[in-house]
Amino acid sequence: MKRALLALALIAAPFAVILVALGHGPLAVPAGDLLRALAGGGTAEAELALSLRLPRIVTALLVGGGVAGAGAAFQIIFRNPLVAPDLLGVSAGAGFGAAAAIVAGLGMLVVQGAAFAGGLAAAGLALLCARLARGGDPRLSLVLCGIVTGALASALLALMLFIAEPYAQLPALTYWLLGSFSRATAGELWIAAAPIASGLALLLALGFRLDLLALGDEQARSLGLNAPAFRRAAIAGATLSTSAAVAISGVIGWIGLLAPHGARLIVGSRANLLLPASIWLGALFALIVDRLSLAFGPAEVPAGLLAAGVGAPLFLVLFVSTSRSGR
Amino acid sequence: MSGLVARGLVVGRGGFRAGPFDLALAPSALVAVIGPNGSGKTSLLKTLAGLLAPLAGMVEVPGTPAYLPPPGSIAAEFSVLHLVALGRAAKRGWSPRLVAEDREAARIALAQAGIATLADAVFSRLSSGQQQLVLIARLIVQEAPVCLLDEPTAMLDPAQTARIDRLVETLAASGRIVVVSTHRLDFAARCGFVVTVGDPPRVGTPAEILRPDTLAGLYGGAATSCPACGQVSVVNSDA
């Protein structure tokens, strides 16, 4: 009963946060006007608030849901609750891609495209290395290769920071790396929306097969599943979604680690429940972080910074309470 | 369902090998695989399951064989009912979810295994004996024509051991080919065939294999047979 109430509250929460986020700020709009504007006929103020604030809210929803779904899938198939969605070096790869584009003086759209390509390239390299290192536990090889490509991409990113022009490029680069949901305009959102949606759709389509992968390769194969092929599909979905999220928002950590943990407490470990619940919680968490980033005076606090600042203590609370209740 | 055939099958990995094995097993066969620790029983079972590639020879198995590792090897945070229902994964084609029919089959199998009350328990919090019963219930819903069980009663108490022995015999009686690796010679004596993983490997009926001379050669100790019951046991030659 208590759990059902909590679930109901969490299902309703994003809608409430969205209404607050749309209506508050220098241009305050009542909720009723906003709802009418969303339905297609509101006041000019409400229309303006929507056009200004909606892209940012959609970005937060996409990024939060995207990395949380990817994190849940990775935690399931690697049987490791500490695994984050950038396990295969995606964040560092995307960071390098974006940095290279900023240093080359290219526009925001290209920066996001380069980040996406960099993330995919890092994950692809990790997968390729793991394929070369045959024998042994394939999951362990993947984690090790992810650490290697992540370190390589981090070194290249540091090189970009080193050679960046210090007065315009370096601040832009640093700000990009800190993460924000405010970058995309409505017209640019598709860059992230399409890959995130297709990555998550692929993961959801795998369904209970993720549970089989969680049992290990031998058990999965004994139950008739082509484990390596399905693991590659799951990694592809999670990587696509994570890369696109990093491309549009910069490096925003913790959501992909935290949301699946919270979701597991509420719905348990079955992929068919855990994935949607993680996506929902991740989207909610990102929305809240985005609201908080605007709450501290006129200057916006980077969302990546807040996500870690809120996420790390929250994770600790979750961890302590779950280990006490023995779950 | 057709039979399991192995010809000149050599198994092993990483420089270690065992064999060659020649097997021809018909449906309902119950086979015990015996041999010292490290002799290659697990490698033989995993090769028959298709999880290890044969080093030489051939093996033909009908359908997808099911391999069960020793008790306590599988970690899963799922409910018992879900874990058993996952045994029917292969029947779901491309659908992302299991259906009510799968859960119903799982309930029936849990009842058969005598653990219907555990349906909602979390698998990882059960004792290793209960976990083993759950996994055997999964073999029942999986309908795999070949079941390969790796020391299914290792570390279990006598009562759980007896329950699992009975279920394993039921699996074979339902038409499956059941191959069990074991150190329990009393269980081997109840099987249709016994395979020794030694040098050379031998295949025969319990009466042919479970003899003091064969066992002494296999385990490297002295073997005696009980004058009253005829059961063979191995005693350490150093004693």
C-alpha cells in the first residue's frame, strides 16, 4: 500500500514539475493558461513561455530518461549495480568530440554531432578491443576495454583543453563539459530525440531477454538465447541513447547510476518493470536538477554540477537505507 | 525427441583434455558421470550442452540442451516464479514479455517440485537446496530434451538430496535424456548407465562399472564392496 502510494506520487511528479517549470521565471504564467496553451489556444504570454521553456524541459526529459534507461540496461547485463551508462568510455569520447569541434571553431550543431560521433567511436573501440581479447568472461573484457578507451579519450580531451585558445574557447569548452539542458533549440532537439528514442525502444523491445543475460552467458544459452548477439544489441541501444544525451547536454553524471537504483527499490529487478521505471525516475530527476539550476540567483548553475551535488548524497541515503533493510 | 550421440568426443580447455567418449543415449536415459575432482566431468557436461567446443570428435544433441551448474552458482534477484517462467523464453519468439500461460506453467512446475509456497520469494535469498529445487522446476517448464546437471546435490543435506534425486528421476521418466555428474556412488548405482571420466573413459551399466577394481583404478584408492548390500565404496589407500 505504502509502495503503491509512492509509485503513484512518482508517476504524477514529473507533470507537476513540468507545470512549475513552464510557469515560473521572469515571465510568470498561471497553470490554467499553460494548459490551455498546450491544448492550442492560450494567451500570448503562455505561448511565449511555452516556446521559451519547452525545448529545455524536453531536453531534460530526454537526457534524464535516456541515460537512466541506458544505466539500467548496463546494470542488468553486467550484473553490477555500480555500472554507469558511460561504462564504455562514451562520456569521455563525446567530450573529446565536442572539444575538438569547439577548438576547430565550429558551430553548436556540429559540436553536438561531433560529440555524438565521439561517444559512439569510443564505445565502438571498446567493443572491438573486447572482441580481440577472446576467452575469459566477455563482460569483464568489456569493462576493462571501456576503461582503456575512456582513459584514451580523456587524454585526448585534456589535449584539447591544453591547446584551446584561452579567452573564448577554453571557457566555452569548460562550460560545455559542466553540462546544461539549455543548449538545444526546438529545431535542434531532433538530434538527440531520434537516437535516444530508438536506443530506448531497442532496450524495451529486448524485454525479459535482459533478465536472461543477467543470469550469465551459460544460463542464457541453456535457455535458448544467443547471448553474445543480444548483449551486443543491448549495448548498442544503451550507447546510442547515452551518446545522444551527452551530445545535447554535455557530461551530466549520476542520473544513469542513481535512477536505476531508486527504481529497483520500487519495482524490483525485472527488466520489463525496471527499465520503464528507471527512465521515468531519470526524467524526473533531470527535471528537478534543471529547476534547481535556475533557483540560485540570476546566474544558472551548471546542471552537471548540480546532478552530482544532489545525486551523490541521495545515492548515499539510498545505499545506507537499503543495506539496513537488507534488500 | 531423438537421441544424444557422441563419437570419439574429446573435451577440455586450456591444455587439459579428457576422452575420447563414445555415447549413444535414447530418450528417458538417466546417466551418471563419475570421476575424481578435476578429471573433466564439468567439461564433458558443458561440451554436451554446447557451451564448450569439442577438441576432437563429434556430438549430436536434439534441441537446446539445458545445463545446470552446481548448487549456489546462480545469482538472481528475481522472484522464484519469474525465474522459473524464464524457462519458457524460447517459446516467446520476438515478444518482449512472458505471458500468463508461462507463469501458470511455472506454478505447476513449482508444485511438482514441492515448493509452490516459494513462488513469490526472491531467489537469491533461498538456501542452496531450495535454489536447486527452483532450477529443477525451471528444467520442467523448459521442456529441454537433454538435461545436464553438474553435481546437483553437492553440499546439500540428506533430505534435500533425496528430493532432488527423485525429481531428477522424474525428469528422465518424462522422456528427457538426463546426464548427472556426481561423487555419490549410491546415486550412480540407481542410474541406467555410468560414464567414468578417467583414462581411458568407460561407459556401462552400474553393475559393469561400479566394481571395486574399476573404482580403485578411477579414484586411485582401494575400493571395497559391502558384503550385506553390495554397495561399493572407495577407501583411501594411505589409511
